[in-house]
Amino acid sequence: MNNARIQQAKQALRERVWNLLEREHAAPPGVAGHIPDFVGADLAATRLTQHPAWQAARIIKSVPDLAQFPVRVRALEEGKRLYMASPKLATENPFYYLNPAELTVPPREAAAHRAVANFAQPVDLDEMLPVDLVVCGSVAVNRDGARLGKGAGYSDIEVALLHEAGLLGPRTLIATTVHPSQVLNDKIPETEHDFRVDLIITPDEIFECRPSRRRPGIIWGYLTPEAISAIPALASRRQNSRDT
């Protein structure tokens, strides 16, 4: 299957899940094109906190999506330090750093994606500490750990940047919180730049995926010049790779 057909197959699965979530009233109307803010996201966050990987983690990296807002709040409430990506990674310092010991506002205010820039410290990769647990959003996943995002590719780039910077260790797990209807029995088509998740958390269950540790670094062939230039962290690394 060539790349164009893979992308078509991915989009067909996304649309199937978005439609299903709306029919089941498991996500708000207009969910298409987004990481679903699913019903039970707070319960899934609570279930994640019961996993040993969460309990051992001191530093969490989470996506800024609304579905993972309860995860971010729990991290700060429990004294865990938190990284979030800046919108579309479009800033010179592509991540926000929140240290709960230094917050002057409640965790629910600091963790909101529209407000985090007011309370967080912008940091570049070389200023970041190793991450113990990554929490991503998904449109669909399967029990092999294959995952679909909304199609923009930013989560893949975030994981690739963290991997290449040496910030994901051999014990760092990647988790996703989703509605049960987002967990598919289907094979999910993948390209070589797609990462897999280790844990799938729904409001009712935790699925431990088959070990794969599929965490590719930056694969330049999948990135257009326009995409590279729009993300300073990529543009600088591309230039450095050409200079060496």
C-alpha cells in the first residue's frame, strides 16, 4: 500500500470513529477533525493514575487537547512536573514547562490549553528533563498499540523530537486516554514515522499493548519544506544536519 492509499485508509477510519462517537453521544457534536473530548475523560484520567507507571512518574509530557485536560490537572495536583507542546510547535521554545511547586494559580487554571502560556516557562529541548510518561490523544487505537491522531502529525513530531533529544528512556511509556468506542479491533494502517502506544486507558479498563517501542526519530522524507520551516525546532535541526 503506497503512502496515498495509507492516508486514505487512515482518514476513513477516523471518519468512522468520529461518526460513531457522535451517534453514541460519546463526544460533543462537531468532533470531526479533532481529538475527541469524550464522555468519561475524567474517569479515564483517574484510572490512569492507578497504573504503576503513573505512580512512579515524576515528569509527564501531555498533549494540550481538551480530552487530556483531566490528566494534566491530576498531574499538577499530585505534584508532578508537566510539559505541554506549544500550539503547532510554532515557537522557538516548542514546549511549556509547569512546575506545580511554583504555580500561583490552581492546577485547573494552569493546565488549560488556552491559558498555559500565561503560567508556564517556555523551554527548548536542551532545557528539558527526561520524561517518565507521555500521554497522547487519539482518534482511534487498537490493542497492538497502533494509533491514529487527527491527521495533522504534530504528536508524531513531538515524540520524534523527544526521542532524538534523548528525553525518552527505555522505561518511558506512552499512554493514551480514549472512549471504549475508539478502541478498534481493526488493523490500523501505519507509516514508518508513526509511533505506537504502550497503554490504552478507557474509563473502564487499562489495556497493556504488546511491546513494540516503536518510536521513530525525525524522518525527513515525510516532511515538506513548508512543514519544516513552520516548526523552528525542526528547521534548526535540519540546518544542523546539513552543516555536519
